[in-house]
Amino acid sequence: MTLLDIAALLLVTASGFGALNYFFLRLPHSIGIMMIALASSLVLLALDRLAPGFGIAEHASAVVGQVEFTETLLDGMLGLLLFAGALHVPMAELRRQAPVILVMATLGVALSAAVMGAGLSWLTGMPLLVALAFGALISPTDPVAVLGVLRTAGIRKDLEIQIAGESLFNDGVGYVAFLILVALAFGTGQDHVTASGAALLFLREAAGGLALGAVLGWGTFQLMKRIDDWQLEVLITLALAFGGYALAERLGVSAPIMAVVAGLLTGDVGRAYGMSDETRSHVDAFWTLVDEALNAVLFCLIGFEILTITLDADMATTILMSLVLALVARLVAVAVPLMLLHPFRRMQRDMVPIMTWGGIKGGLSVALALSLPDSEWRPVILASTYVIVVVSIILQGLTVGPLARWLARRQG
């Protein structure tokens, strides 16, 4: 199949599943599409067992395999999705919640990866560095999933901003930590990685991505405030998201952090001082459409990805332990930073449970797991990652809103 065929098939399938969800399931858009795609995949697998001669699931798996999930997300969709998500996060609210977001996106990711890695290594015998790499890829909360759920969850505003802001920044932090740990565990990218070299790499990636996003975002603002042509200004924002992400990759700095910072600057300073009302309306409409369309395609892909993943009974114990450990690691990643901040900030009682349960995993974790080098542990890590992501999106995504409302009634 050509690239055009694959793109057309994905768009038609995602829109068709979206229509089925609208008429029958009435679930949040992205979750409904993913559940229908997952159910369709399971039906194909069941048909293959009942009628093995037809090879329906095998053919579908070959088609899904042509999509190259990791490259599609990391090199194509992620920059646009992060930019679109950051564009609509109010900077003033983000600044007010900055201490919580900063600690959660750094210390929280480190704690989660450490708990997940150490626990899984102890329970299964997985090499510690390999288990830590698994912990790093599963620790970030996915901004695509989180922002999609928060739109309909009805969580109070301060918690919504904290969860959304954390998910935007811990993506980049977790990605950099994953790259370092994979290099340490598998010797990829260079012959040896020292602790000081890993620290310098992390600093270069994170600080470089932040600096590049600020420079490109500010430069784009300076250009847009001198232009009054909404078609051109929409095109400029698209060039910033696409071109900036590609430039960050070329320069060896964190492209996800670049996209978030550029999106925040464009959505705050750019919207307020660099756009007319007409331009602002068209920019918002364009990026909302991009966000919704790519969300639909991504969640559809997540549902179909089960066709390419090996799940067998031998993995069941490790998968179950990974699922439990992921929740424990998220609890530690939320509770410890908030405990450290407690003397300086007023914390409400519902913060720990909502931020723990609202830490939804998503496509980035699957993409990173698929990018792991071949090893004896890769199949079980990939299977565990997929189960954690699917359970997180469906179970946590559908219940975080009711949980928040129940806790609000108890406090009120």
C-alpha cells in the first residue's frame, strides 16, 4: 500500500468509528474510537481462530504494520498534537500552578521510573537498566489522552491545569530519560554512557528544547504582529509546529519540549498581541480541527495495534504485576512531590487521588516501547505497555470525572 492509501484508510476508518461512537456508544470521542478499533481487532483475531485458513487477522496485521506506529507518532503527529494542546492552555493559570507542574514533570517522572523499574526488576528478574527504561517510557502521562479526557471530565480548574501542564512537560522529560536509559541498557547510540554524560545529555535536550521553543515562538510572534492576513498567519503557525519540531530533531534537542513552549507562547503572547480577532478565530478553529482529527487517527491506531503485539499466557503474570506497579509508581510520583510542596502551598485532600487516577498513559508509551532494540525482554515490555495504556485510557479515562465529582461532594 502507498502512503496515500494508508492515510486514506486511517481517516476513513477513524471517521467511521467516530460515527458509530456518536450514534451508539456516546463515549468521549477518542475513547469511543479506540474501543471500537480494539473490539474490531479482537473480532478479527477470534475469526482467525475459528477459521484459520482465511488469515484475516494476519492480513490486517500486515496493513497495520505498514503504518510504522513509532515513526508516525514521534516524527509526524506528536509535534502537531503537543503544539495544539499547548496552544489552548491558559498561560496565566499555568504560571500559578508552575511549582506543582515543574516538580511533577521532573521529580515525579524520576520517582515513577525508579519505583516501576526497581519493582519490576525485583519481581521478575528483568535487568535493572532494562526495567528502568520500561519505567521511563510508561511514567509520562500522555497529553493527547489527558487533554482529550479533561475536556469532558468536569474536574475543577486548578487540578485540570496541573494535570494538563504536567502531561505537556513530562512527555519531553520522560522521552529524554528513556533515550538515556536505553543507551545505558542496550549500548545504543554510543559505545558507553557515563553518569556525567547522561546528565549533560539530559540538560542539553531539555534546556535546548526549551530555549529553541522560546526563540522560535517569540520570533513567530514578532512576525505575526506585523501581518494582518489570517490565511498567512494560520500557515505560519503550522510552519512553526512542523518546522520547529524538525529543527529540534536536527539540532539534537527535545522536540516535544520545543513544541510545548512554542505552543504556549503562541497561545498566550501571540493570541493577545499578535493576532486580530479574525485571525484568532481562524487559528483556534484550525488547530482544534487538527487536534481532533489527529486524536481520532491516533486512538484508532492504538486500538488496532493489538494486531501486531504478541500476547500469550506466559506473559500474564508480568503484565499483571506491571499494571499494578504502574499505578503504585504513579501514586508515589504524585504523593511525594505534593508532600514536599505542602509547607509552601495549600493542598486540598482530593489532589492526590485525582492526580493519581488522572495520570492517563497513551500513544507515546506504545511508540517508545515499539522503538526498543530487540531483546528477550522486548515482547513482554511491549505487551505490558499496551495493556497499561488501554486499561488507563478506558478505565481511568471514563472514571476520573465521576471520581472528581464524588470527592467534591465528600469535601463539600
